[in-house]
Amino acid sequence: MGRKPSAKPTSFDIAYLAGVSQPTVSRALRGSKSVSLATRQRIQEIARELNYSVDKNASSLRSQRSHTIALLFFEDPTPDGANINPFFLAMLGAITRATANRGLDLLISFQKLEDDWHTRYQDSHRADGLILLGYGDYTLYTQRLTELVEHDTRFVRWGSVREDTIGATVGTDNVAAGRLAGEHLLELGRRKIAFLGHADEHYPEFADRYRGLCEAMADAGLAADPALQVPALSSEGDGRAAVRALLDAGADFDAVFAASDLIAIGAMRALAEAGRKVPGDVAVVGFDDIPAASLTSPPLTTVQQDLIAAGELLVETLAEQIEDRAQANRSLPPRLIVRASTTG
């Protein structure tokens, strides 16, 4: 299907008509030499035909440099009151080092969907660009990302790397990660694998992890049971509730793949409360390898994301935008960390 024309021409409309990405349109309209002359001319011609105009005042402000980047955490309620997912806290050190190595200052703040956080940075000269960590419901978040792109704000986010991604994205290959978890459990003889986590367009990273699990099971000649997929957000409370729902429904399962370590930790507690042994009765795999994963009883098998590479690539990708160089989405390979929650 083609893109539905906007009431007011946007850079997305130009990108669709020119057959290029929106960042390419932005660079071309700025006259960047990183876009070929032929492509620049084609984009400029389409912009004229659509009567599209660039905000010169905003462009002038963006041409100045503060040598500061802003790291914005999505506010995510946690039991300790920090309101930051512990996985993102673990990533902070790598981002700080990568920023310092480039001689840049780092500004840290929260992003709340009900706030206009995106307007506080794009034209105020507080930062040259944004790193976004976390997003909640992606279908709601896309509006904010679209606004950032339309204002030509330089930003990169951590998330699911897909063809329809809005803006520059760095993330783990979540499908491959789901395969790793599934293959590990299948090799251990587990056949009835429950997945705890939302698995739809609202949470694309979780959905990709479930997809990888389903692919691993299909390769083994098994079909994933839809009744064993239980929606859950990244919290211990949701993990406990998901397992209790399975047990209350009389579901037959011998393994759990949780979309995050927090979900997995809650699941293990619910299994213990129900008298189910881990891994004897139910093997459990988490995702993220947060510090608490090695401290559970038993220690949690989990899929590890490369935090050091993630921090470096987030900063590098943003720097490429700031320096008006072409940037690409980056996908990092996952690693399975095997502990006693699956092997005993």
C-alpha cells in the first residue's frame, strides 16, 4: 500500500515520492554532500512541487553546536522507586564512557509521554542530539518519534530494528535471541514452552523474541501453543501474575521463556510459591542479564545483550547525524548465558 498523503506536506511524503529514507531527505534539503547530487536535485524538485519549506530558524539553531547530547530515560515504574528499567541503568556506564571519549557532555533526564520533552531539546540548543532509552507502548510512542523526525531533530533510540523503524535505531537481534533461548530449552528436552511477555505491535522487541522462539520450535517439528503465550510487561509483578494465570488455567508447561529478567524473576517466585521446582519441573530463561539475574535462587539462565557495544553504537550513530554523515541502523548479536535455572 502507498503512503497516505498528509494534509500538509511533510518530509515523509517527499521520502515516499523520492524512494529514499526520511533522513536522506533531511540531509538533501540541508545540501549535505553525503547525498549524491542527482538525489539532492530529485528531492529538491519534489519539495518544490509539494510547496514544502524548511524551517530556516530551526535549521539555523541546529547548525550551532553545544557539544552536549541528551540521554532520555522513559519513566518505567519499578519497585525501588528509581523508575528506570535496571537494564538501561546498566547501559548508562557504556554510554557515559563513549560520550566522554568523544569529548562530549551528557545531559540525563526522563521522557514522559504526557510531557512535551521532545520540544525542550530540538530548538532550545540544550543538546545537539538525543539518545532515547525505553518507550512503553510503541504504537503510542511513534507519534513522538514522527514529531522528532519532522523537526529534523537528531536522535537515536534503543529498540527493535525493523524496516519500518522511525529514526535511527540500535538494538539486539531479538529474533535470533528468541531462537537461542528456544534451541537451548529444546536441547534440554523441554517441549511445552510458555512465553511470558506481550507479543504484538505494541511491544515489538518482545514480539520478535516470541517469533524467534516459535521459529526454533517449528524447526524441531513443534508448534508453539498460543495458550502458553501470556502478556506481561517488564516487571516482577507481571511475571508472577502470568505464571499464576497459567497455573490457575491448568496449563501444562515444562519451561518458561520470559521476555525480560524482571518477568523471569517474578515467574520463578510464583513457581516456588506453587511448589514447582526450577529447573526440575519448569526450566526458566530470562532476557537482559541484569545484575540480579546471577543472584536469584537458582541463578537465572538469560540472554545477554552487549551493553558496551550498545553504548558505543548509540553514541556513534548519533555523532554521525550531528556531523551530517549518513548513518545506518545497527543490530547486535545476542549471547546465551547458561545458569542453574535450566541446567540444575
